[in-house]
Amino acid sequence: MKTVWNVLKKEILNIVRNRRRLFMMVLFNLILLPSITVIPLGLITSKTVQAAVQKLEIPVQGIEYAPELMSYIESGEYMTTVAAEDVQKLVRERQALVGLIIPSDFEERLQNGETAQIQVVIDKSKSLSVEGERLKSIVGKYNQIILQERLKKNNISAEYLMPVEVQELNTATDQETAGSQLSLLIPGFIISFGLTSGLSMAISTIAGEKQEQTLEPVLFTPVNRSALVFGKLLAVLVNILFAAISFVVAILFSLLMFVLVIFYLTRGNAELTSAAPAIANALPFANAFASLPDSRSLLFFLLSILPVILLGAALQIMISSIARNSDEAFTFSIPLSILSLIPFVAAFFLDEFVPSLGHYAIPIFGTILSMRDLLSNHIYTNSLSLMFISSIGYAALTVGFSVWLFNREEVVFRA
């Protein structure tokens, strides 16, 4: 055990002494990663919120044909109308964000109880454009007012327009529904992270030392080869842990910045603040995060990450042990990188899949199935135990193979 600790300490000291590598690790994990998350997210959020609250000047072609609609649009604080000749040209040439075209028979058709058509002119080549949706929303509210007036005038109940009401009955619980949504991304991301995040450390600590010929002096000492491999494995695990903590900090910081940006842009705007809950519910996966599994399932879910990280570190050590130098190790790691992407694809085909107990013993795939069960708040003791035992067993076999490689001189010393 002392040898394992000494090897681990030596690898950590190598990282600390390598100022450039340490600087890049800190720069990427604590500065660049949060920045590339926060800055684009902040800019997108700022642009979207500003587009949702800024006062719009809407060019209207045929403004004289719909005076009541124009009055309704201008009754709010955020829209004004102005007469225009060629609205399509104005929007196409980006002199206006959105426009309206009113036909000459608009009021006449409304008075006759017929359908009056108007055209909302938008430019769909613009990304994150919400002005058209704002205008359509206002016109939609005006449409509801006219509809209510027509129903009242003819003494017709609103239920007349809905002869059949369709209600949705979900056979799955809220947590099962949430687990299905969350399992599309979270397990795949965790597995991808566990399989690849420690790769640079694994390559540096074995293949890199082969290339620099610093591994040979260590092997000429009486140090136990198994202890040497385990020490390097622990160093890779520490590196993965550091990357995971850094990433979680980056995500939390990004979420904090997102909340602060939203608060800054919407402060003092009662209309937008009151709409915040509806906007939040409309966000992807919002309902999923609102129905998380209970604490026991979450605990097992967190524990299920450990075998993935252990197996990933063991595979990285094995790849680095086989390779003769760093370049070859990076080449050999390409299949592992591709393997880390498979869970993202597999997650979309699991809805109709009914697993048997044996499926939980399949490397990686069994972990995905267990994570999906736990996110749905299901703890199946037999399948969960099989997944843990098999995953740890695969990791042990991989580490054992690396130890066997370290005892083969032609593998360790080849150049």
C-alpha cells in the first residue's frame, strides 16, 4: 500500500511541477469551460429577453382597414403601429423586425361573422427571432375577444365550439416520465465523461514515460509492478475526480449567471415577471427536473457512477500500457472515444426495449439500464447488484490485464 501511495504522490507532484500542464488544467476547467458556457448563454438570453420586452414599431400595410385591431395592439406598452406601403420589402431588407398586411375587406368580413385573414410578415432566416411570435400572440388575443363577442351576440356557449374534449391519461408516474426524459442525456453524458476525462493523465503517466524513457529506471527498482499500476490508476481517478468537480462548479456557476442575467433583464417588468413560471415550464426538461426521484434512488444513481469511472480509468491505463508512445496511445484511444458516444444514441432506442436480467451484465449497457431505472425511481435489487458486480469485475479484469502487460518486458520497454 505504501508503494501505491508513493506512486500516486509522484504522479500528482509531476502535475504540480509541470507548470504548463497545471496552468492548462486550471485554465480549461475553471476559466474556459465556465466562459464558453456562460458567455454564449448570457448573450443568447440577453438577446431573447430584450427582443421580448423592447417596444416594437410595426409597419402595417392597409392600416386604415383595421382601426380597432390597431387600437388593441397599441393599448399595450410594447407595440406601436405605423402605416407602410411595402411591408415585405421593409422586413426583407431588415428595416423592420416584423410587419402586418391587412386586406381591404378585413372589417367587413368581421362584421359579417366571416373569417378575416391578415398576414404577419417575418424573416425566418434570423435566428432567435421572437418579434413575430409576439405579434401573433397579440393578434391571437384579439381573435379571442372577437370570438367571445360573437358567441355572446348569438347566445352560444363556448362549449359549443368544443363538442369533444380530449383528456390525456398517463399510465406512467410523474417520476417515470421524468426518468424517461432525463435518461436521454444524463447517463450518456456521465458514461462519456467517465470513459474519456482521464485519458490525458493515463497517456502521460505510462505511454508518455515510455516515450521519455523515465519509466525504465522505476522498473529496475524492486517496486512491485501491481502496486505501480494501481498507483497510476489512482492518479487517473484523482484526475477524473478533479475534472468532475471542476465541471460541476462550472455548471453551477453557469446556472447562477443565467439566473442573474434573467433577473437583471426582467427587473421592474411586471408583465415578463408574471410570465416567468410559464416560460420556465416551457423549457426543455423543465418538468423532468421538477419530478426527480427520491433520495434513496438518487443515492444509488450517484453510486452507479463509480463503476463507470473505475472501468473508464482501467481502460485508459490498459490503452496506455499497450502503446509504445503518446501518439500511439492517442490513436489507440479513438475507439474508446467512439464507444463513449454510443450511450447517447442507445438512449433514444430504449423506450420500447424490455430488458432481461442478463442485459444488466453487459458492460456500459447495463449501467445505462440501471441509471434509467433509478431516474424513474425504480430500485430493482437483482439487476442493480448484477450491474455493480459485473462492472467492477470488468474493471478488475482490465486492471489485471494492465498488470500482466507491465510484467512483460517486451511490452514495457519496446520503442
